Amino acid sequence: MSIKIGVSPIAWSNDDFPELGGDTTLEQCLKETNEIGFSGIEAGGKFPKNSRELIPKLKKENLKLCSGWYGANLLKNTVKEEILIMKNQLNLFKECDAPCMVVAEVSGSIQGQAKIPLSKRPILNNDEWKIFYDKINEISKYMEDSGVPLAYHHHMGTVVQSQEDTERLIDNTLDTVKLLIDTGHMMFAGGDFEKIAKDYSTRLYHVHCKDIRKDILDIALKDDLSFIEAFFSGAFTVPGDGCINYKNFLKVLKDLDYKGWLVVEAEQDPKKANPFEYGKIGFNHLRKIALDCGFEITR
């Protein structure tokens, strides 16, 4: 049984906040990713948008494209409109042999709104949920037929945030809607990512390994901070630097015969948390635990 360990480029450069790592080149990010020991990296805003340019850059550092974010607006767009918007990215991921595309519905999302507390995030009514099920089923079938499955990302500040939201989505959609578990986001939302993994193991396709600084999370919840305020306060960090017990979680994944990617991801200010140094902390922590749990780690 083997897994691969990848990383998100968000630690080096944050697409939503160009001031965070704005001067860091893609070449530095990829070079350090390889030097740390990661096998792959998810796509980011500084990545070329065509495979002719991207594949050589990845090969130079012996890296694979292990997925990347796509913010969908299925509650606003028709499925045909959404396909037209995502088509170039989908083709890029297919040509780069990415295992999936990370998708989250961002219609009405407050994840990027610094002054709106998380208690004000959008909530769907029953009719809106039904529309969402139908549309995401249709687009997930298209994506799977295209060779790049949809891995749905529950995310703070969006319509699918909580454990209840996530379970409702998976319970009411087709098997083509795969599940991404993000440990940090689910803990922030008060959910149990180990239980979700067990209950929806047949749909689990991709894992983001984010850690939480419990003292800052407690303040964020008590004061009803926005997602941005929590992030800039330092709520997130890499595995091994927070409170999440990854030994327990990886034991669960081993028992479930999980064979996908573990992707280290932490929204942090690179001036406060050096991406290379924190990347090493996250990689070494996951690698040791994965090996102790009996996983084989491949490139």
C-alpha cells in the first residue's frame, strides 16, 4: 500500500493576497519543494497555464502535478457555462496527469472577506441544495469522462463548510463526486474528519493535511472572526506544529487502504513562517508517521 506526499504552493505565494510571497518566484517554490522531499505540488497562480511550459518545469525538479484549486459558481452558472470556464484548467490537469481537480462551490463565499465573520457564511435552503446536487452531479460526470475526477473540498466560509454539509453533499450525489478531506478546515468547522473518512471511505480521493494552533482557533471561534482574520492571526500551520493527532488519522487511512496523496497545506505569512523550513516540518512529520503506520511512500 503506497501513498505520495505533496504540498500546496500557498505557503510560498498566496493567490488571494499577492502581498504574501508576491516576490517569490515559481522556480524557487519548485526547487525548494523538491529539496524538501515532496513528490508533487498542487497548481497555483504563478504556474504556467499550458502543459508545454509547465511539464518541463515540473520535470526539472522531479515533481508531479498532484491537483489544484478550482472555485466553482454552479449556483450562479449553468453547467455548460461552468464547463466553458473550467475547460482550459481541466485540459491542463489532464495533460499533466493530475489525479483530480479540487473543487469548491464559492457562490456567496465569504472566505476572502476580511470583515465578515464566519457566522455569516452562506447557508443553502432545501431547494438550493437540490439544484446544487443536480449540477455538481452533471459536472462531475463530465470531469470523470474527461479523465480528471472532481474532488470536493469542504471549505470555511462556503456553502459546504461543516461536517453536516459535507455528509449531506456526499449522501445526495453520485459516486463521481469524490471527497477531499481537509483536516484543518474540518477541525475549524467543529467536525470529525476521522469519522468522515471512515463513513465515506469509498468516496475519499484526496487529503489536505493542515494543522491548527488550538489557542488561536479558540479565540477565532469565541470572537467570531472572519476566515481572513483567523488566517492572519496564525490559526493554520503545517502538520507537526499544531494540535492535530496525525498518528491517529493516518492509522485510519491505513485501515481504509487509502492510496492517494497527502498534501501539506497551510495558509501562513511566508515572512513569519519560512516556507522551506515549515515545509520540512510538515513533510518530515507526515513521512515518519506514514512509515510507522505501514505505508510505503513513493514518488
